[in-house]
Amino acid sequence: MLHTLKTYIQQRFKPAVFFPLAVYLVAYAQPDFENAGDVFKSFFIISFLLFGFRLFDDLWSREHDILKVNRDYVQPENFVLLRQFLIGYLAFLLCAVWLLKTEIAVAFVIFTALNIAAYFTLFKKRKWSFILPLLKYPFLCFLLFAFFKNGESLLTQVLIPASLLPAFLLFEVFDDEEFSFKSWVIFSIFLVGNLLLFCANQASVFAPFFAAIGVIIFALILKDKTRLKTILPYAILIYFLILRVLVQL
């Protein structure tokens, strides 16, 4: 078990990827930290949940990933061991979250149940195998809102995490050639992400100007996105993070 888990972590949960991702999610949520301990707690929560959701996504994607390199978890014996570990790990996470905050544990159970139901019904349909793994990012942002109250309204606590879905959808569109949409759909996703942030908070004077410039540049990029292929996915995430900060000012 330990060897299988170690191999999985080395292949699929690299600190160079997931630590910046945890930082990004915390920065996007902008929790109201009261002390340094809250900062540690936020990264602890995000990192452990990210690992559990990543393992869940990979195990569900076994048939799709079976021909890919460095995917030891697709082997039958490793798959069984990791599935057993995941069940215990999710139970551990539930207990830990329950001790921290009961209502968050309820939200965790509801999201996990809905997530499993969505995977059962949608994962093998069209583009859903790319979309469903992205749902964890809005949920994790919402959990940070719930753990560390920052005075935001319930509507804001829903719309700001929701804006992460368009952001990560665009990341996947530009990062993975297997996942693509027509240009008008991509542009619409970009606009939806902007609108969600503007609806979440009364925008500062800087946000509309920044968004207007962003929309124009994005429209131009869509005409010839090959030149910026390597940096475009990350530029999209940075853009949405900056806009999220600006609408809060």
C-alpha cells in the first residue's frame, strides 16, 4: 500500500504544481485571517482536500488514462489498493472537517455525493470528463469562505467561487488539445466569468477598465492563440485573480 501510494504521489501530486494551486485558491477566496495559525490552517485544508479530489478524479479516469505513461494507478492491483485508501482517506477528511466546523462537514458530504452522482451519469458523455474534475475548485474556494468569514454576503460567497469554473475551463481549453470549443463558446465562457465577478461585488472604478481591456485582448488572442500557447492558460488564471481583487476594492 505505502509503495503504491508513494508512487502515485510522485506521479500525480507534485508540490511544484499543487502548492501554487493552493496559494492561488487562497488568494482568490481572500479569507479573513485573524492570525498566522489561520494561514496554516487554510493551506492544510486546501492541500489535503486537493489530494483527495485528485485521487478521486484519477481513479475515475482509469479507463481513459490506461494508455498514458506514468500512470501506475491504472494497473488493477494498484487501482484496488488506491480505491481502498481513498475510501478511508475521505472518511478521515470528513471527521477532521467535522471537528473544525460541523456545517462545513455537511457541505463536504453533499458535494461529494453530488460529485459522485455527476460522475456516474455524465463522465462518459462528450466533454464532461474534462469539466467534472474542475468542480472541486469552486467548492474549495467556497469552503474557505465558510471557514474564514470575511463579511461577504451569501450571494458573494457563491458567485466568486463560481467564477473559478469559467477560469479553469479556459485553462483546460488552452492547455489540453483534447478539450476544445468553438471560438464563440470560448469567448462566452470568458464573458460569463467576468459577469460573475461583477455581480458578486459592486466593482471599483478600476475593474471596468481592466475588464474592458481584457475582453478586447482576449478577442484578439482568439484569432491567433497558437503564439501564446504556453503562457495563455496561466495568463487566464492571473487575469481572473486580478479582476477578482479589483472588484473587491
